[in-house]
Amino acid sequence: MTNLNTVVTWVDARDRLPESGTPVAAAITGRYPADSLSESDTALGEEFWLVRPMYFTTQHWDEDGAEHRDCFVDSDGVVRLPHGLTSAETVTHWAELPTLPGGTTHGVLGKDAQTALQNVWGPHPTWK
């Protein structure tokens, strides 16, 4: 069986940013909106720090035409800036995503995908 363990190295987003187009795990911080039913309108909501898959880009255009530079973008198109810049939610740290099991790449396309997967899985176990 292929060794499925990986090591994650977190990088402080205040120190260094990834290359443009790099898929990353991003540690983001901010505050959830206040629940208007249980909290007053002046409450800030609950603070959070969590990890989301994103990609980093040096230039991103929102659907409304707004331009963002040196930002992290999630699968929903939400833009987050590196910590220290003006943003409701910021990226404190980032880490490169691990490569595919048994490989050195983040993706395999086309006919090579099934071959790569079979090489990692090996023969299918038989059930008794």
C-alpha cells in the first residue's frame, strides 16, 4: 500500500505569499455575523479561525468588475486578503496542498488519471 502520510508546512502570510495560481490550504480568521434573533444589532458575532481550500492569485476580477491584487480566492469566489490588510476575513497562514497519493503532482488528467489511481490502489481486494 502507498504511504498516505503527508507533512504540512504552514507559512505566515505576513512573511511570504505563494506563487500566483497555487492551490493552498488557507487559515482564515474573522467574525461570523451576529445572529439578529439572539444578539443585539451591535454585537460583532463569534470570532473564528479555520482552514479552507483556496488558490492564490496576483490579480482577480470579481463578477462586479472589482479588481483585487495578491489575494486568496475560495471555490465560491470569495476573496480574502493576507492578514494585516483591510478585509473582513483575512488569511493568517497558508500551506501548499499535498500531492496526490503516491505521486508528485496535484492533478492528473484524461486517460492517465485511471492509470495513476490503479498504480496507487494496486489490485482490488476480494471480499469473502
